[in-house]
Amino acid sequence: MHLERLTFILEAVGQMGEASVADICAHSDLPKPTAYRLVQDLVTAGLLEPVARGRFVIGSRLKRIAHRDHSDRVLLDVIAPVLKQAAATHGTAFFVSRLRGKSVEIIHVETPDTGVSYLHPGLGKRPLHACSCSKAVAAVSPDLQLTQDVKGRLKAYTEFTLTKVEDLEKEFEVIRARGYAECVEEIERGMCSVAAALGDTGPGATLSIGATGSVRVFTPVFRQKIGQDITHIAQRLSASLGWSDDKLRDQVG
């Protein structure tokens, strides 16, 4: 029943183009307090947006969902071949990660076919404070950035893991400035990774690509070089997926 009411409100606003709570009530049996509460829930979720005079329109989040297929399958059709080429070029494993809810997880990995030794990062969720793929996304996603509420609750996976909120905030600033994130033995001894988000806003800010390898290979010089390469690849992928600023404005406008 609750979902049906929310769906009805979205349908009503979508058909009218712009509607007030009174308009919604006039076309349904919803009491005004209930309609108002449900509308506020939809606004909070980004599915509706308020406009002047207490009226509401379909929100940018719902427009993005409706106007473009952002499924893993469709995205990987574009991203996977590019990462395959990057893995062959650099001789190391490349991955793509995606924000799901409040966590980031690696959803696909490409490895080199050269027979040279490489480290596979595995699939699945990664901690926001101790992995380059997560930190790259968190740095451009205000809702994910860690607050004092988690003080003292960040797990130290190794002696190199950052567990203080202040230190992480400083690192996020560095990530935003240089365009990519690093993880140097923070989640597992001997293992490093470098990652960059596909954008600062919109769908690109929910995805990151990166590379991983041993600390022996991922020296500071190598991390800087591959970090710059990954940033450029991320920018090209963002453009290929139609997430340039102009196109993004068209999607959400």
C-alpha cells in the first residue's frame, strides 16, 4: 500500500508536469497530511523536487534512472574493453567499482594476458576509508564522507590504515586536487592500488576505475604515472558514456 501510494504520486506529478499537494489530493483519496508526508519522502529521496509556490516536479534522480540505462551490463559494455586494453598496456589488473547504497564494491576486473605476475583485487565491497576505489568515490560524494559519528569505529586493517576522520578529510582534499586516490598497504600488506572517479558529479561520481599490484611494482613514481593515466581514462570513459557537463545538464534539466 505504501509503495502504491508513492507510485501514484510520481505518476500524478509526471502526468501533470507540476503539482501541489492539493492537486495530488484532488486526484486521489489521500488525506492531505499523508500526501504531504509522502511527498516529502520523495523529495528527500530525490524523486521529486520542489518549485515555487509549494509545487513539485519529477526529480533529477528519477529522470536519470528513467532516461538512461545505468545497469552494470550496459556500463561494462563500454568500460570493460577499455580496461582490458589498459591491463595489457600496464601489465597489471584493472578494475571498475560502483557505489551501491552507502558502500562501494568492485564489480569487474580485467587482467593482462602476458603471463606476467599480477595481483587480482577480487570482487565485492570495500571499506570507504581503506581502499582507493572507495576513497575516489567518497572524495566526490558528500553523503559518503565520514563524520565524527564514526570516530573510533574505523577498522585498522594494517598499521597503514587511516582511522582518524581528520586524516581522511585531508586525504579527500588531496584526492580532489590531483584527481585520483591511492591505497598503499592500507587494506592488505604488500598490496597497492590507484583509482579515479569517472566524474565529480552525476552518474560518474558513483563509479571509479583503478589498477592494483604489489608494493614492489607500485612505487611512488609508478603510482603517479598510472594515476595520471587512470584519470585520463576515466575522463574519456565519462565522455563516451555521455556524462560531459552539457549532456548531464540535459539529462537532469
